[in-house]
Amino acid sequence: MKLYNIKDNSETINFAGAVRQGLGRGQGLFFPESLSPLPNVESLLELPLVPRSVAILRHLIGDEIPESTLAAMVEQAFTFPAPLVKVDDHTYALELFHGPTLAFKDFGGRFMAQCLATLSDDGKITILTATSGDTGAAVAHAFYGLPNIEVVILYPEGKISPLQEKLFTTLGGNIRTFAVQGDFDACQALVKQAFDDEELKAAVGLNSANSINISRLVAQVCYYFEAVAELPAEQRHKAVIAVPSGNFGNLTAGLIAKALGLPVKRFVAATNANDTVPRYLESGSWDPHATVATLSNAMDVSRPNNWPRVEELCRVKGWQLSDIASGALDDEQTKDALKRLFAQGYLCEPHGAIAWELLNKERGKDEIGIFLCTAHPAKFKESVDEILGQDIPLPGPLAKHGAMESLSEVIPADFAALKAKMMK
């Protein structure tokens, strides 16, 4: 797999190099030189998740990883299902929260861990990542206990749910966590500054597990194929998929799936009050506002890192950005959507409820809608219980880590402070 730096096209790299390096020069994102359609999509849709995913990733990555090795990597990473649950005759929920940390990030995090374990050169690696909610837990659990790998996770202090936080701040060992006195965009800025610091990069073997890392992104492509595969065959060509969107890696993966030939009519980018992208698609003006805290905290991102990949993909494929539907809900609208979805018999959480509501607004009468459920409702127990008047039981992982002590440190949104901590 050959990739180029979107900001500096002269920088090219193979898949292994992109996995190890994370970002290119000038904080540029790596993007595949080729996204040729799969030759056998219809037959692939008849396969189970793991063998289909091996075929998709083999097509994307090429022969850089032996097929038997790649198959073993996928089998180790994708050990849980992604069921498509019928909500009504025209609407389905793709449940991506059946992994060990109860969020869609398990797919990308676990595959990235397999990639680094397979492709590393045995030198020290430090994974630095920012999380607005679910990335932290997925990365922490995927890399916990792996030799020669240290993980440093930054998150905005007081701006993620307590149970989300406990899932990754209670592990210790090779997992270090820092609560940053700022918002998620401040955390992302610290990560970018770290990658611009040559002394730090060399000293700790810096890498990133955010969705800027290509290994996470290609893994997420696979569950879009799973979603369409689980539809009745006669409905597949009618699919419209709504994606809860924060950093926009999830939508990027869906668009890559479409570029590979997945029969999706279009996508809906669903956001909360941090609506930089919907406003941009409507006005053509990129005007990020200050990030605001919402019920759907994993989407509290005003400067989405992956948006340049969306624009690059549309440019390469000759697609119009206007073909991407979008919308945003505030917290009161989110609560209302969550209640109405629950009244239909489906228990969800704020991110999925936003996607469901905006899907309903965008889906035509003859179309089939799929909305992505990116986290287990219990990860947002406090807000969901209050909104719905329920008492959601905690799944095992949440109950276990919720009772443990947080090992996190608080730091200012200051790069010198972070660097000092990482160089210890």
C-alpha cells in the first residue's frame, strides 16, 4: 500500500511506515495513492465478518503483509460481532459496541495494536493519543501489557462521562493518562505539537493511535461492509447511512468503503452543537467556533482532524462535497430524539440518537436507513438514566472499572508540561 502526505505530496510511504509514523511532514495526513474498487463485492457480502475483512484489508494493504499473517491479525482483532438490529421496516441500528470497551473504537484500536506488534522494528514505541470519550479506552485496552509500547492518553478534564474515563484511567502499567485543563481541541493541539518536536519524537519513539493513523482507519472500513451484508439483499442498493461525527474518521472510513464499491447511496454526517462541518457544507466557509460541552461528548470537536481526508477523497473520486448530507442537534433536541427512539423500543445513547434523528430527516421514502450506534448506552448511564427515567444495568467491564481508582494526572494545556511528563 502506497500513501502520500496530503499536505506535502512529495512525501510518500508504505503502509508499515505510515502505521509507525502516524503523521507526515507539516502534520499532514497520509492518504492511499490508489482506492480501486473491489472486483467481487457481491460475493464478499455473502462472507462472514472476519474472512470478508481479511479480503478487504488485503485489497487495501496489498502484499506488504503476508495473507496468513493478515488473517491472524484480523482474527485476533475482530473477536466480537457488529449486529444490525431492526428498529422499524425502514431503519436499522448498526451496533458497534460489542467489543471489550463497548465502543466502535475497539475495531480500529485492536487492529492497530496487531499492526504495531507485527510491523514494529523492536524499538521503543510511545503511543500518544487524544480522546473525546471512547478512543482512550479502546487504545488503552488494545495496547495494555504489550512489550516495548507505552501509551499516553490525553483527555479534556471533566468533559467525558465518568464511566468512559474510568475505563482507561484505572489500568496503570504501560498506560499513562492525563486530564488536560482544556477542551478536546486543546488535547489535539498538544498531540500535533508533540509530532512537531523532533527531540521528543526521537526520545520516545512517538506514534499516534488517533484516527489519523491509517491502520485504525482501514479497520473501520470493514464494519460498513458488515452493515450492508446484514441487510436483505433486495435492500442493499437503497442504503443511506448516518454517522455520528466528531473527528470524522468514522465518516472517512465509510466513504472509503463506498470508493471500494460498497453499494451505499449516500452518507449523513450527524453532529451536535459543534457543527463546523454542517455549516461549512451549507455556506462554503470553514469557521470553527469554540468547542462547547454537550451530552454527546465524543462529538465535541470543532476542528476535526480527518476532514482533509474527506475532501481529498471527494477530489480524487470526483464526488461533490454537497453529496454528503449533514445536520446538527442541540442537547434538547438530542434528549427528545433519545426519548422517541426509546418509545419505539430501542434503547440508545446521545450519539446514536442524533444519527437516528438526522437519518429520519434525510432518508427518502424508498430508501433504507442505517444509523451507527457507536457506544453502549451504559457508558452514558448518568444522562441516559435521567433522560429516560431508567436504571440501565452496567455491563461487566463498566462495573469492574467503575469501582476502581483513577490513576490519572491533571496537567495544563501546555506543551512544555506534557513534554516534561513524557520525557521522564
